[in-house]
Amino acid sequence: MVDEMRRQLDALMGADRNGDLSISSFQDPQVCKLFLAGLCPNELFNNTRRSMQPCKKVHSLPLKAKYDDERRHKDFGYEDELERLLRSIVRDCDREIEINKRKLEEEEQTKLVDPFERQIKELEERQATLGEEGNLDEFMKIGQQIEELKMKRNQKSVTELPEGEVGDLIAQHGPNGPQHQALRVCEICSSYLSSKDDEKRLQDHYIGKLHQGFQVVRDKLAELEKRPDRNARAVEERGM
């Protein structure tokens, strides 16, 4: 339990969170100002597709305590800097969410024309998410299913109806009729989720590093935007 708590603190604050004791001022250039303002995002997405370079600056809890005390009397602008960075991260993620949604919509018609391609695409997208989360056993299992479907597709003409739900939909509505949307896009981290995922699979996604990292970023950004002493003009001007 102690080791796990230490690991989580290292991920959020850095392994050197107690800082270089030779540094006495939080304004020292070696000190991470984002950490002082409440969140250095560089360590949030380790081993995910959003990995960032490790922060090389000092994360010091004693210096943060000094900063928090001084912050009550003077605005150093560190929160403005953090807000701009977090907004940029969220903006990029929201852009990817919209791109992934459009991708699903554009594929909506073509999936029923080639039902095997539909299933392969869905499995490939699920496999990509599993890879991001480091779930290697499920990743390999999905990979085997993909290869089996590709073999079936090569053996049959795409004009033949597959068995099960996909074939029933095509027979009922025709290739241009409405289809079951099996995939959706997570509104927090932009990953694909399947409506067929069981509760455990969804829970694994929600506690995964990528989803949790974006949740922390979004929550912190919302907190910064609501702070009573926020300098909106400085945030916008310095972000130009």
C-alpha cells in the first residue's frame, strides 16, 4: 500500500517532489512553476499515445508551501501559465474527439456494404485502445479475432450476408439502411468505446492512465477558470 501511494505521488509530482534542498526560492529558474500552480501535466500520460517529455525541473513540496503562502499576497502569473497550457491540451483532445466522431459517421454507410470490414474496423479500434492501456492479453486476443475475420473475408464475397446481427440488418434494411452504431467516442479522452463492452472493460478504461490523465487536466482547468482572482486578460494576451 505504501509503495503504491509513493508510485502515485511520483507520477503526479515527480520522484524528486521534495526538491533540491540547495534551492531556497520558488522563483529559481530550476523550479517547475506549473507544479507550484497545482499541476505539472508532463507525467500524467506516461506510456500512452499522449506521452509528454519528462519534466526536468524541480518539484518541491516545501517550495510549493512557500509559494502558496506568498501567493496570498502577490500574483506571480503561474496559474495563468498553467491555464493556458491545460486549455491547449484540452483543445487538442476536443479536436480529436470531433475527428473521431466524424470518422464514425463517415464509415456508417460503408460498414454495411462490407460487413466483414465493419467488424474488422471495430476490432482494430478496440485493439488500439487496449494497446494504449497496456492490456496485452486482450490486445493479442482481439488480434487473433481480426486475423480470423480477414481470412473469412478473403474466402467469401462481400456480397454474401454474414451470419448474426449484421446479416439480419442488411436483409431487413438493405445496404443503405440504418445500422447499429457499435462504437462511440469517449468525451473525456477521445478513445473509442464499444457499446458491447462489459462493465469490467468499461471500468478498465475509466481507471486507465489516459482517461484519468485527461480527467485531471479538465478538472484542474475548470478550477483555474473559476478562481476569483483570475486575470482573464493576462491569460488571453500571454497566450497569443
